[in-house]
Amino acid sequence: MPKDTSIKSVLIIGSGPIVIGQACEFDYAGSQSARSIREEGIEVILINSNPATIMTDPSMADHIYLKPLTTKSIIEILKEHPQIDAVLPTMGGQTALNLCLEADEKGIWQDFGVKLIGVDVNAINITEDREQFKQLLQKINVPTAPAKTATSYLEGKEIAQEFGFPLVIRPSFTLGGTGAAVVYKKEDFDELLTRGLEASPIHEVLIDKALMGWKEYELELLRDKNDNVVIICSIENMDPMGIHTGDSITVAPAMTLSDTTFQKLRDYAILMMRSIGNFAGGCNVQFAVSPDEKEDIVAIEINPRVSRSSALASKATGYPIAKIASKLALGYNLDELQNQITKSTSALFEPTLDYVIVKIPRWNFDKFEGSDRTLGLQMKSVGEVMGIGRSFQEALHKATQSLEIKRNGLGADGKGYKDYEQIIEKLTYASWDRVFVIYDAIAMGIPLSRIHEITRIDMWFLKQYEELYVLEKEISNYKVGDLPKELLLEAKQKGFADRQLAHMMNCLESEVHTLRMEQKINRVFKLVDTCAAEFKAQTPYYYSTFEAEIEKANGERFVDNESIVTDKKKVIVLGSGPNRIGQGIEFDYSCVHGVLAAKECGYETIMINCNPETVSTDFDTADKLYFEPVFWEHIYDIIQHEKPEGVIVQLGGQTALKLADKLSKYGIKIIGTSFDALDLAEDRGRFSDLLTELHIPFPRFGIAETADEASKLADTLDFPLLIRPSYVLGGQGMKIVINKKELEEHVIDLLKTIPGNKLLLDHYLAGAIEAEADAICDADGNVYIIGIMEHIEPCGVHSGDSNATLPPFNLGEFVMQQIKDHTHKIARALKTVGLINIQFAIKDDTVYIIEANPRASRTVPFIAKAYGEPYVNYATKVMLGHNKVTDFDFNPQLKGYAIKQPVFSFSKFPNVNKALGPEMKSTGESILFIDDLKDDQFYELYSRRKMYLSK
């Protein structure tokens, strides 16, 4: 059945600010969906309150509304656009589904004659209401865990008495496992039941018998109007049941499943999808399988929308689920649509993988002091990475190298745990670093059977780990000069980094690299092609691996490299890696715009990134995508292969910036601001000398490398003091101290976690107002300030956690002039080419400099959205030398004020101190437009501005 021609205008609902459990995978889905629908000549109207996303970019839709996600906003939009025929709520996570349901209950869709596409209300209700869902599964004979729903405390207590412990409590209509818990002991039940009932908007929980230690699997499905269903991907959780899938290490395709059971899972998943309603779109189904030879199956849940896993499945297979789901919602059938990668097979053709994917979550527990760090049913991770390899071992190593937690892979870096009790405890209570602890346990000699008994991780995965350790032991017997070629090749094929091999043989990383070059063990690049190379793929989407040489009949030896290098001028954009607090989706926004601007300047664009949730890793954003760790060895090999004109580092946050030093040392051109200028801004000593020369004030400060030095400095600087390490993002480790005891404790703690770091001690300007400016500067020293923002909270609350107002609301002309003058002087003195962000503290009408960052900042997307100007596009063209700042016709449009409002995920950590200070804690942000300062919302923010200030 072809497209539904009655649909001329579609409203897409976004997912709002990023919170734990709902991150930029929905920006990826929404962006892809908007493009997919517009390709059909259909008007797209979009609502989302998150300014940091690509989805809310003017180029993405015909009309974009940066409004709060409420039914009030929906009514305003429908009145403004009576032409809207349909609403698509499946691209915006649980937020969009819940809003769609609320609008349906209030009769809004009916009043405006808008039909729901991509899902139906029944499907949402059945899958979200735990009791209805259980009854449906019983009706269609799909096995479920013994479970009952409770809508009151008393009912819950009765069910617990009937089932016994351990139990699982799951609230209805929530996301990311909010309020869910495993209850092992009777004493904990009351508190956890109350928390679950409160977390559910309808105060209902499902209590089920815990299937602890069972294996967990997910399937991603798509269905069209003709009831054709395709399974895009099977995903296996390496962690057993009891840990939220968002916090689990997951592997695709499923590794330890018998074919018979896989066929049963397929049949059940298709039956479940067909039974929840007659709609066309995507869904995600989760199952538990018993870890014995019987392989009993229990269905856990089904989500009738694109999900975190569908972003992963899209990147894993190269099959763009959101794009195809949007076309199906418009009425197309799967066999009428093309596979976007091969361009020669239909979308009804199920993907086949000839490689392995490993996803590892990224946590930020250091930001939540006092938080419970064990993993369970409530999701706690803030981002994720994905590694692609020819084997599970290679993919696992690449994923661990992508995490950016100062590890070089599994083991072989001297950072493993050596204490038996500690290892056993970390295995028993699933910890964020369990992926590394398993390796440490094997290295200590703890038998696999014991590790399996504690963790319930399948023996197959543990044996893969053991093989890696055996190989490490063998290589450790050699010196770099006498390592046999076959051992070196095996280690590289299993994903060991040169840095790890250097650790094993006690030599330099560069010596291992030289040996590889001599032995002709070079990285080769393979296509992600959705069809195991059965058909020719048209899309340049690559991962790296190592292959043994093949010998032809004529004696010629070669390795098969599928990445063909063109003779066009090229530029590489380094991505920002996994999401974390302090570095989120806003840097992906900058990377994507950098790529698009470089294309406009005639460059072939190459993207390197390892985050499966993002638009930058979409197969058609850059001309070539390398889905690889943003890790020196991988980047250097790609640069050697592609030979670009240069690398853009200032768009990918601290991740890309940290590699500038290496690029500079290896003589690789950094496009835009030079490494020396980037380093000058980071080095407080050099930067302060520069400010002194420029006659620009800054708070008195000193640099200490020991607790003793810090104590002496405190005598000259006066308390309160702001302490911070160098080269960190999101205020990591920053704290205000008010006496010598606090100073000593914090300095010792910092030097333990970040050894060898220089600590900066600033005199803290208590009661100062904080402001920041973003600007673009070119090689000729032309500077244009794109925005000046005043923080509502006082100085001392991290800028990422502050409500920030654009333009400032109470800075006088004299202060504004100082801000402008300082910005111009610093941008020129640092020889900035591209973007720069400068933060100020204002006290007694004097403007002091807190810091300057010559790179894209968290606030650039916000300013671009508020003023309706493509600032990253302009800045990239300036970096490339294609344009001067004076070439652009700047025309910012903003009535009233725009306020950047931080959003926190404290609900995931009930016992955490929620006070705000110099270390950033927010996970996302929304934008609020107000006409004037009399607005109630502004008044409320301003009246509470000092409430949460803490050290």
C-alpha cells in the first residue's frame, strides 16, 4: 500500500531535556524522522524544549517550536497550524508518548481533527499498564513471570507475602526504570514499594518474582500496514537479569543463544507486536531466558516506539530504523522502500552482521556524592559507547578504549584491582567498572566457575576474557624486538592497543607502532553494509580491524581494505565521544554543523566518533564515517590512511581538545586555533601572565602540586578558596573550601584521583555575578560576539548548572563595555580562529576573568537557537579560512529574553546531596522564552537563586 496521500502536515513531538534514561538517541530519531517525512513533500512541525539538539535546528523542519512539552503548548501549535493532519509521538521517548496520551484523554487530537500515526493509543496503554499487558500475554500464550499489580500499599504487602523474596517492583508509565527495584530482604520492601507507587503517574506497580541470573535479550522490530514484520537486530545483555538494559553491557548479534530459542523469541516478538494494535512503526521487545539447557522464555516488556536500543541497532546494522519507521507511519510498505545502505535491496530484507557490536554504558557517579554506585533495575548511566570488531574480543576492547576513563582497554595498563576482597565485592554487587574487574579476577587466578557463580554472566563471555588474559601472559614473556609476528597480529585482532602491548613488554607505545609498520600489520577498514557483503553497499560507513595477508596465485600479498581514499581535499572532525555530565549533545550539535559547513566549502568530510546515540554517527551526515574510538592510535591510523588537510578539534568538547597536543607533536595540522593557543588558555600560569599584559583583572590565584604547597598558598590568598584541577571539563573536582582542614582533605582527595595534576587555587569572589560571552574570531583578528549571558545564580554555581539569561538582565552599560572589551582583547591575544567562550565574575562593577576556552562551548547551540543564527556554520567557515568574520551578515532575532534552564536527574539518586556548587551536576537543559522580566517564571527563578549554593 503506497503513501497515505491525505497526510500533508505532521507534528513530531520531541523528548525534551536530556535526563538519565532519555538522552540524545531521541534527537537522532527525531532528526532522522523529520528528514524522512520532508523527503515525501510533507510539511513537518516540531515541538521540543531542548535547545542543544540538531532536531530543533531551523533546517530540520518547516516550523520549530522551542516550547515546554505540555498540552497547553500543543493547543497553541494546533491553533497556529490548523493544517496539521497527523501527530507522530514515537520519536520522542516516554515523554512524547505520555504527552500524546494526555492530549488524547483531554480530547485535543479529536477537537483538532488530528490522527495518531506510528502507534495507536491502545498500544501505548496496553504496553505501559503492567496489568493489561500481563493479561494480553496470557491470552496469546506468551510466557510471563508470576506477577501481580498493586495500586495501594496494602495490596503490595499482600502480594509480597504470596510470592516471597527476591521480588521486583516496576512502576507503570515510567522511563529508564524510574522507581524500579529488586527487593532481596523483607526489611527493604516497605520503602521501595512506597517509592515505586510514588514514581508511577497512575500510582500502580507490578510486583513480579525476580528472575535473577536469567539471561536477557532484546529484539528490534518494524512492521508495516500489511503486517509484514522484520527483525532488525538481536541484542544480548552480557549482564544477566537484574541490571537495567541501559546499564548493561550489550552485544549484537546475540552470542549465546541456540537457534531454536532464537526462532522462538522471533515468533513471540512478532506475535506480541501484532497483538498490541494495528499500527505501522517500530518496537522493542525484551525477554528473559533461563540459563540452563531448557532455555525457558519469559517476556518482560514491549515498547511501541523507537528506543535507546533502536539507536544502537541502527548504528549496529546500518539500517536507519527511525527513518524507515517514519515512512511506514505514512502508509508505505516495507517492500516499497529501499535499504538506505545497499540502495539495491528492499527494507524488507533483514540485516545480517559479519562483525560484532559491544555497547558499554558511561557513568558519572563522581558527580553524585554519596550515591549508591551499584547497578540495578533503575538506570544510572549518562551515555554509552559502541565498539565494532570482527570478534567479540576486538569489539569489547574497542568499546573500553572509547569510554575515556583513562583506561587503554582490558588489563595491561597497571590500573587493575589487586585486592581479593575488593574484587569479590565488585563482582557480587554489580559495579560500573565490572567490565574491567572480571579481567582482574581472572588475572588473580579466581576460577571462571566462581566468577560465573557470583555474576551469572554466561561462561562463553568469561572464556573470551580468559583467552585475552592468556595472550597477555604469553606476550609479557617477550621483548619488543623478538615478539613473533603471529602473536602481534593475534593481539591486534583481539583488540589490544599498542599502549597495552607496550605495557606488557615494558617499552614505548611508539616502539610497538614501529614494529607493526615493519611487520606490515596495518589497520584495515571494513564497510558496515547491513548484508554481510552479499550486496554492494553504497554508503561509506567504516570500522577498523586487522587481517592476515592474503597471497594471490602470482605470489602478490595484500590485505583487503574497503575504504577507498579519494584525491579530494579532506577534513577530519573529531567527535565528542560518550555523553557525560559536562559534555553532552551540544557538542554533537557543533560537530554536525561543522561537517555540513565543511561540505559547503568543498571539502570531503570525515567524522570519527564512537557514540551510537548521535546524529554525527548517522551514516549520511559526513561523506565518510569511521565508527571508531576517539583514541589516539585509531585516529592516527585513520589520518595516515586518509591524509586530510587537517583536523578540527574545537567542536568535540574536551575529548577532541585533549588530542590536540598529540596532533601537534606529530605535525598534523589543527584547523582553526593552534595547539599553543589552546594550551595557553588551559595553563593558568601562562594565561594569567597574558591577562596581566592586557591589563585585564582576574581573581588572585596560585598553583599547587602538593597539600603542603596548597596550605602555604592559602595564607596569601585568603579564604574562601576555589580549588580546581587543570584540563578538566564540567567543573570536575572543583570545590569551594573555607578553612585549612577542608583544603587539605580536598587536595589529598584530588591528587589521589588525578595524580600528577596541577591544582589551581583562586580567591573566590563571594557574592559576585557571573556572566559569559561566546564569540567568533578570524585570523585577521576580527571578533564578533554572538551572545553575552548573565547567570541568575551567583558566582560559585557551575555555569552548566546556572539559569542563564540572554541578553543580560541587569548589567549596566559600564560592565557590558568591559565584557565586550575583554572578549575582543582575549580572543585576539589567543590568536583565536573560530569559537571562544569566556566566563566572567562581576563584583563592585569590575569584570574579572574566570576562564577562557577557545572552542565550541555548551552555550553555542542555545545562543544559535535563541537568535535564529547558524553560528557554528559561520565559525567553521572561518576556521577553514574560507571566510572572514566580516563576510557574514549577522542578524540576530530575539524578542524579550531566552533563559537556558538546567535539568537534573537527582531522582535516580535519592540519597544524594542536591546542593549546587562549582562541579556540574545537570544532565540536560531546556530553553524558556519570556517577553519581559515581569514574567512569573523569571521572578520565581530569581527569588530562588541562592537557595542551592554550596561548596
